[in-house]
Amino acid sequence: MGFRDGKMGDRRDGGSTMTGAAGTHRSMTAPGRLPLAAHGGCGYESPEDDSYWNSPTPKHSRTPSSRSAIDLSHHSHQQSYRQTHKQNKDDANKERAVENGSHAQPPPHRLALCHTTFSNPSSLDGIMSKARNRSPGRKVSIRDRICCYQWTWFTMNMATGGIANVLYSVPYKSEWLNIIGIIFFIFNICLFVMNCILISLRFYWRPGSFMYAFTDQLESLFIPAFFVSIATILINICEYGVPYTGPWLLRAVEVMFWIYIGASTFVSAGMYLILWSTQVFPIHTMTPVWVFPAYPLLLTAPYGANLIAAAGKSGQLSSINPIAVTLASVTVQGTGFLISFMICAAFLYRLMTQKLPRDHQRPGVFISIGPSGFTAAGIVQLGYMASSVFPQDFMGNENAVCILKILAYMTGLWLWGLSIWFFLVSVGSLWKYLRPDNTAKMPFQMTWFSFVFPNTALVTATEQLGKAFDSPGLQIFGCILTGCIIIVWIIVFTNMLRCLWTRQLLWPKDED
């Protein structure tokens, strides 16, 4: 609840604002409650319930004591409004004095923030380690912009590597298609190196920002994007590199597979433990982004399947242990899927009780497609190669290979249908932006790459099912989806470049 022009006004989005002549200000935050995020924040209000805001208006009692309490509360609200309005007016006068060449000092509370993926005043330390303090008249340097770098930029690698993977999975092979896939693969490696360098410079120039990133309520969720980017690069190496090189590369990616199995397990468990120990995530702020710490686990089956396929294509299947790779892939993939499935169940509860997420959170809805999509793609591909991986009498049953194939295909169909359902829900959540009378806008953020990466899992699963069932319909459908996802990647990437050029990304800004 807030005051607008001295009158009582409606509270919007669970926040508290006061509007005066000089702008909008936050006020009257209840004890123990955190203020609502501004400028694309997470919408976090409080770990408590909303009974404070939703409680009925107290009725005026005729007793002198209750009437005095009401008058005192009203007087307190008016006094808070006058103090905040006066402070804002003083700050505005000081700013005008600075612009006119005066020697007046800028307000001490003006800190440099960033146009980053999330700009959340309630977690300033975690966004960019408080990008440097900047006086109003100083020019923004390249160093200032680099200090706005975040882990969310690795979602660009996830999407670009996913496009290379989709192109390789197209059932209708051609030389020019393979060349385009190699271009995306090499370009993704260049982007990954660039991201590693820039985020390392941020940590070097802003001591303490590395640890802050692990405890920031939003940025910490995207730290696993670094490991998922590594997995996509390793998968692309299996696809585009191993069949055309010697056995040394196959041995290297096999070693990296086992390292990745262990690292992804510890990273996922560790990130969730850190979040559970340092953060509070109310259910009304929930989006599928909560699944992100489990995403490294979801690429183990695609990684293992492509490793075995690359070994078989290069005639070196006997140089690795395909049974161990398959069983480890299924184990870790199943763990990641079950964790993600439980979190997606919480997301459905959030939708039933709190409606769809806010505009800036809508791209994150597409993340719900990934768990079932990647699991279906990996399980079906492993099942397709079962006859070359398992002996005919595996576990003492001469029909073991056939049973495993049927089980993998049926499981893949089940999960593919689930990913299709989440895809429809995700696309439907964007319907309001396509209406002619729409006035809402969805500002660009790096999470826009969620339009691409989770959908690459759905496309790959469709192509793998078409191959497994020898279905021309599914194969053609997969090719159509491939063309659509490439167009989406181009749109998102060009919007990212435009926002960089127009200073909407990686740009410090002053906030009162």
C-alpha cells in the first residue's frame, strides 16, 4: 500500500511505492520484509506470507484507545511520505547543481548498477560485485562494462552448441549441412573462450565478486551454465571431431566423460546446498530457472550416447567400455531428470496459485522443456545402439537387447510427449505479446537464449525418435523444427548485439 500525490493508492506487484513530484520511491516496508525488486528483478517480496498486506482493513472502534492508534498510524504514514519526498527533492536539487557546474557533491547513496540480466536492488552484492562507484559526469570505460559480466552469458554457449548438435542430428545428411554445423561448433568455442576471459577479468578487477556470485539469489542459479557449456562443446567434439581424427581424441573425450560425470554430480549437489543454506525462495517467485543447478546432470546421457556413436563410427568401439558408459549415463541422467521433475511439479503448483510469471521471467518458462527433452534424446539414442553395446545374453537373457530397445523407445516416447506439453505451455505464455492490442513489453535479457537451448533438446529427441522408429513423418517434423530453432537463435543473437550497441547490456547506470 502506498501514497500517490498524498492519497492512498493501490499496491502493485506486492510492492510498496510512493509517488511525488520528483519520482517514485519505495517506502513503508514492513519489519522483516524485503523490498520488491525493481527494473527486472526477481519479484521477491518476503519469505513470510502475505497476511500483512492481505489482512482486512481494521474497523474503527469507538473506544478512544483504538481511535488514537489509528490516528497515530495515519500520522506515521504521512510523516514517512513527507520525509521521503523531501529527501528526494534535495537529491534532485543536488544533481541539478552538479549538472550546472557547481562544486556540490553527488548524493552518497548513488551507486553504479548494471543493465544486466537481472538488476535486483535487494541483492546488490551478487549482481556484479557492485560494479564500480561512478560519479555522474564520468565516462563509462570498457572496464566498467566488463565488470557487469555475469554467469548468464554462458547461456549463449549452451544455445550455440545446441544448434550445432541439432544440425548434426538431422537425418538427411549433406556436406553443406555438415559445414554449417562445424561453423557453429567453432564459433561456440570462440564464444566460450571470450566468456571465460571476460568473467575472469570481472573477478580480478572486483575482488570478492566471485564469492558474491555464489550467494546472489539470481546469478547463483546460472553458475551451472558454465558446466553445461563445457558439456555441449564435448558433445560437439564427439560429433564433429572424433570420427575424423586418431584414437587419441576418443581417449581424451572418454576421460573427460568420467570427469564430467563426477563434476556434474558434485556441482549440482553443491549448488543446491549453497542455495538452500544462504537463500530463501518463496513459491510465488518460482520459475523453472530453479532447475538450472540440475542441468549439468541432464547432458550425461546425450554425452555418453554421442561418445559411443563416435567410437562406433570411427571403428574404435572396442577401445572404450561402452557398457560402463551407458550404465553411468542412465544413472546420472535419471538422477537429474527426477530432481528436475520434482521442481517442475512445484512450478505447476506456483502456476495454479500465482498465475504466470512476470514479463521479464517468461523466457525462463522454456527451461521446463529441457529435462524431459534431453532425457528422451539420450535414452532413445542409447537404446538404438543397444545391439552394439550389450552382448546378446546380457544378464543371462537372450532377449535382453530387444527388451532394452523397447524399454528405451517407450520411455523416450513418454518423455517426448511431456516435453511437447511443456513446449505448448511455454509458447502459450507468450501469446499476450503477439496480440495487436498488447502494450506489455518483454525486455531483452540473456535468458532469452532459453528460447533456444531447451528447445534443441526437443528437436534432437524428435530426430532420434524418427530414426529409431524409421518414421519419415517424425524425421520431416524434426527438420522443420531445426529450421525454426535456427531462426530463433538468429533473432536472439541479433537482439543481443543490438542491446550491446545501444547500451542496454553491460552498461552501468545510476539509480536513486
